[in-house]
Amino acid sequence: FDHYFMAKLFRPIKENRRAFNKKGKYGFLDESGKIVISAKYEEVSDFSEGLAAVAISDANQTLWGFIDREGKTVIEPKFSNRPSDFHEGFTVVPKKDRSYCYIDKSGAIRADGFSAAGRFFHGYAIANNPKSKLAYVLNSKAEIIANTYCQSRNSYYYSDDYFAGGNTLFSPVGEILRHFN
């Protein structure tokens, strides 16, 4: 069977890599169809910012980590759930307890304990916790720089001029522009 043909049908090329499946395991091809990372993972995400999430299973569990474009493990598999793609240096990881954390490209947890978390956009992200009824604005270092009352669980909207989380509109620098009841 032609790996390149099959991969072309099912997965996009991202950062000159395309995921493929061979006998239930995933790997990556380059744009010419050459296998550059052998099929040894249970699941994979597409590449973003030079990294792809990969899952490795043993008899007891499946854990997620990240590899670079050459297949080198950059973040050891240690996460129980599939992380999101990297955006502006961070990814959101859903945890076993149904909370979310942000990790950086070294695998270090930079912000933790959210019940919902949005991706970074223009240097900021919105995360919230309905138990405390607060929406948080995080800066490019994943530090909380603002918070506001929030009734909504996880509604996020982004544009070049503003971003919104829950029922609050924020400026591109995290200032509260308007709060909607």
C-alpha cells in the first residue's frame, strides 16, 4: 500500500509533515511521501510550532508527550489526556480531574487549576473557573493579570481588536472593556 497516497487522503501537511497510519500505529511522512518518523505511536496530532503531541500506550495506560520534527522526544509522555496544539509557546492540557493547565515547550506547567482554558492569541489567553465564577486573563508568561466575574463556562472569541471570555470583553492588552450581565 502506498503510504503517501493514503496519508494525502486523510491528513493535511503541517510544517512539512503529514501523519500516516500503518497497522494501527502512527508516524510522519515528509511532503515527498518519505517516512521521516516511523509508525510507533498510538495517536498523534499535527505539528504546530515545531512539535506534535504523540501517545504511547502500555498495558495499563496511554500517555501523551511531544516530539519535534525529527522524531526526538521533547516532552516525555506524562499526560493522561490529549493536549491541544501549541499556540504562542503554550498548549492546554486536560487533566484527570477534569481541570486544565497550560504547559510551555519544556513541559513545565505554567498555570493550573482551570475548568476551561482557551488558547493564546496575541499574547493573551482566557481561562475560567465556574466554581469561583471568575474569568482570568493570562499574559504571555502565563501569569494571571486580570479577572472578572463570569457566568459562562467556556465561551471564547478572538479578533485583532478584542477577545472575550464568558461575559466580558477585553482589549488586546487584557484591560476590561465591557462586562455584560
